[in-house]
Amino acid sequence: MTDVVTAWTEDAGAAQARALFTEAFDGVAPDGAWSAPGRVNLIGEHTDYNGGLCLPIALPHRTYVALRRRDDDAIRLISGRESGRWEARLDQVGPGTVSGWGAYPAGVAWALEQLGHAVGGFDAAVASAVPYGSGLSSSAALECAFAVAFAGAPGWTGPDAGTDTGRVQLVTACIRAENEIAGANTGGMDQAASLRSQPGHALLLDCRDGGVRHIPFDLSAAGLELLVIDTKAEHALVDGQYAQRRATCEAAAETLEVPTLREISPDLLDGALAALPGAESRKRVRHVVTEIGRVEQFVELLDSGRVREVGPLMDASHASLAEDYEVSCAELDVAVSAARKAGALGARMTGGGFGGSAIALIEAGTSEAVSAAVEQAFADAGFGAPAFLTAVASSPAR
Ligand code: ADP
Ligand code: MG
């Protein structure tokens, strides 16, 4: 039997977080329960920090938070995934002053306070069905669940989670939490996907101005499914590689005298490449520019009801990430090639790379067969067993 990661119902997830809370905090009930989804990106990888386009969907797998506000500024957190309590005082939280998983939620509170909104202390319990460190954005799910929890306080006058404008501000706070307090690099796609997606739709996110368009994405109507393959591969130096790619792109934009690589449209690519000094930077820029073009083509196909034709764009995205951007790895390459051999219409790595997950567009009803084929290919290659989940475009944080 392959390892399938199931999503929880919202009631079950909330009940789990509430039970954890009551057990950890002297039998007192929380003020409420909130949740936010992980995400998977359909196409448009390493484009967010280049002001480009990406196309994530919210996963049915969510992170649940039961939270109670405090009168003082103490923060006490527990998680079903971590041992012990994480504790701090809100006035101690700042860049470089806290570490560990609590830095994500505490960072969101800090960022909201920086933006002028009083959050205060809180006790909270976290239960999550989003795989950790698998490129499915458990970190953004954690931040965004807390963001909507804070915004749900009685008398809250900060960003309104009931409006997209308010959610854009919550996205900003979550990005600052991850970059400045947790010390992890993020370009912003993950938080937008978790807070601004709509069920049954992919989120076309324009990272130049934060603009979004909700693109109907109903695979079952087309007799298809989206299989996510969690390679469970972990490679060292991921953060360093991410920072390097980002720096290379920023340096190339500077050489080309544009604010971001987004300004290089596909018809300007050849001229831009000729103006760049090094082979490496030419490859990186070619990936970013062609990948943004592929997002546009993917969306055109979705807009015209031709979702069955997106497979070659997924394959081309993977090739570009592997060869030009050099962020794939053996496990991701085996996952996509085995899925294609087993009948996938297209497959690609998703997320930052160097491990994490791949996605495969498959015929409805073939997920067991495709999963078994991928698992066999992993065994043949001497890799540990991967895990699988089915991605359906789900609800945002609430
Ligand atoms: P990804 O976002 O792809 O899952 P990251 O490395 O960005 O991977 O984020 C994973 C980290 O986020 C974990 O190591 C942990 O610090 C934090 N995290 C995510 N989910 C939870 C959770 N349910 N409980 C506690 N910490 C969590
Ligand atoms: Mg993350």
C-alpha cells in the first residue's frame, strides 16, 4: 500500500486543535478555532521574487489553530508536531531574537504590531495535516492560520479578513514574519495562496503588483486528477541555494536596468541574454522569462476549457527548472519521469526544489496505479518511499 496523506475535515481538524488546547492549558476553552491551507503551485516556479506570475491552488490539507487571547503579552504555544511548549513575551520578539517553530506565529503577531495593530499575548494549540518541509507550505499555513485568528479578535480594528484588501495586508504581515523573524526566505506566493485562494479555482497571482485573478480549475469535470508526490527527500544547502538564485536574478535585473526580470517579455529575451555576462546568469534568466510565459499559456488553456492540453507546459517547466535553474534533484526527476511513464499527461517539480514535492496531472481513477509505479521507481533507484496526496482546489484561511 502506498503512503497516502489524507486531508481532515474542517470539523475534525478544529476539534483536534481545541482538544489539544484544553489539555495543554488547564482545561480552559479557546476563544475559537481557525485554519489555513497548504498550497501547491501548478506552474510559475521561482517567479514570485522576480515580480512574475504564478498559479497556486489551496490544498484540502490545512493547519488548525485553537487560540485564546491573554491580558498580558505572554505567548504560549503547543503543536501536535513538536514536543514541549514554545514560550516568549511579545515584546521580546524581533529580528534575530527568537528561534524554533514559534517564530512563525510570534512573527505574525510582531509584524501586525509593527503595522500598528495591537495583538497582545495569546495561548494557542496547533494541529496540522500539511506535510512538513515538503514544499507544500506548512510554514505559510501556520502563519496564515494565526493571521486570521488574530484578525478574528472581538473589537479587532486591524486588517479585515472578510475583505481581499484586508487579506492583502495579512499576507504582508505573514511574509514579514517568515523573512524577518523566522529567518526563512519567501517570495510571497505561499501566503497569498493560503489567504486569497478560492475553492474550485487556481489563483493567478501577479507578483509585480499583488493583483489576482481566480481561474476556474475543476479537474474532475475534465476526468482528471492532480497527484502530489512528496519525495521526502531533504537536501542540505536549500536555503543557501535559494538565496543564490535570488541574488543572481537581482544582479541580472540590475545589469539589464530593469526593476525585476518581469520586465523582460519573451520577445526581449534574446537581447537580454546577449547583454548578460555569464552563462549561469543567462540560464537563470531564461528560466524565469520562459516560465512566466508558460504561466500565461497555461491560463489561456484553462480559460478556453482546454485543461487536458496543459501537460506539455508542465513538462517544459520541469525541464527548465532542472536544466536552466538547476533546482531539481534525482528524486524529483525520478518522480516526474515515472509518473509520465505511468500515463500522466504532464508532471513537474513544484515548490523551491532540492527535494520537496512533484505534481502529476493524471486521468481520474489512476492515482493508485501511478502512485504504485512511482513508488516502484523510487525503490529501484534506492530512494526511501515517497508519500502521495490528491490536490483539489480548496478554501482559503478562515
Ligand atoms: P514547508 O513550508 O515547505 O512545509 P518550511 O521549511 O518552509 O517547509 O516550513 C516548515 C517549518 O514550519 C517547520 O520546520 C516548523 O518550524 C514550522 N511548522 C509548520 N507547520 C507546523 C506545525 N503544525 N507545528 C509547528 N511548526 C510548524
Ligand atoms: Mg515554507
